[in-house]
Amino acid sequence: MPAEIRLGCQGWNYTAWVGPLYPSKTKSQNFLSTYARAFSAVEVDSTFYAVPAANTVRSWAERTPEQFVFALKLPQEITHELRLRHAGDVLQRFTDVARELGPKLGPILIQMGPDFTPSEVDALAEFLATLPRDLDFAIEFRQRGWATDATLALLTAHRVALALADARWIPRKTMLALAARPTADFAYVRWMGPDRSIVDYSRVQVDRTAELEQWAAVLPTLTAKVRVAYGFVNNHFAGHSPASVRELQRLLGQAVVDPSALGEQLPLL
């Protein structure tokens, strides 16, 4: 049976989406609840910068439907400052807060920096051994030297998914090939784009149809080997990530929510 594919954006708190996605005059406090009527999952970028307050995380859960899922980024204190070393206390504090989401907690993304090279594999191996087994983790490498059989074997041993990123760090051809070799029982894909030159998030500015068609052709192979696949699009991929997600949904034969339908049930507050 094919795996469930949950697609969404990297974040929801963008004023530029008022009009193109959110109904006109939607207030910022209603962005998340409106977003959750269009997509079934979201990747949270803010947790990369700090461990959130427990009441903040609980409020996310309260504002979203029962089946909605949040993917959280692991704090940069662990990945970039401590470089995975002696991070037990911060990891414990973060996962305790993350569990406030209950069944709405999806994968936790370990996003490493481009200067984290295979020379630090021992630190990676030691860190992976400390991850709580009841939570799902994915890891993104931004250095092509990690694209090896040894890396896949290490991740498989700890049931950590290799995040497949369409970005400038590792060639798309390599990532598409790795999609056939999942290292966990779930998959994690990120559409990032080549750079940060896009600053207008209200509209698609780069035609990424060819890239999305390549991924749509490969994803069925991946989903045949996992229980669920998550995929998140960044605004920098084409300019307006909600439109890119809808295009992916169409390519995969999923139901698509037209932005015009989101004005039919405006929040009362």
C-alpha cells in the first residue's frame, strides 16, 4: 500500500501570503489556522533559533485540526554551536517541549551546516545514539561528502531519515537517486531553491515545473518503501511556496485546496 504523502510549506507566518493564500485582511494570529485548512503539515523554522515556550507549542496544536502535523527543526545550539557534542541537556529540554504537540508532532529535522563534514562522523554517531527512540528524526547534510554508503548505513542503524534536499549543496541527481534508498520508515524531502535572491514571497517568480515533475516521478518509488513521506517547500524555491505545494499535489494526484475556498470560513476572532 503506498505511503501517505504529507506536503506543506516551510513556515506559515508570511504577510506576503495575505491575498495570494490567506483571505484579504486575515490577521497574523489567524495565519496558522487558515494555513491548516489548505495543507496537512508544516515545517517550523523558528525552533531552529531557540527552544520555544511550552505554551507556544500548545497554542499551535490548539489552532490546528486533529490530523495536522508539525515538523520541528532542532535548535541551532545543538547543530551549529555544540556541533552535536555534549548536547544532552538541550536535546532533553527541546524534546520535552516538542512532546507538548502530542500526536501532532511529526519528524524533528537535524539541519547541519555546510561546514559539518564527514571528518566529524564520530560526533554524529555518538549523537544519534542519544536520540529518543519514540520520536522520528531526519538529518540534512549540506556537504556532498556525506552522500555515501557509510552514511546511509549509519542512519539506517539509528532509524534516522536522510533529508532529501533540492538545493545547491548536493546535486539534484544525487538526491533523486538516494530517494530509492530510505534509511527510516518515513521519508523527508525539502525543496529549497538555489539561493536567497527571492525577497517577494507573494507570487511564483521562477518556473520550477521541470524540477517538480522530476520529483513527482521519483516519489512513488520512495513511498513504496516507507509508511509516510513528508515534503516541505521553501519560498525561495520558486517565490511563493503555497503555489509550489499545490503544483506538487496536482502532479501526485492529491486533492488541492484553492485559496479562494479559504475565505468561506473566516475565524470569528
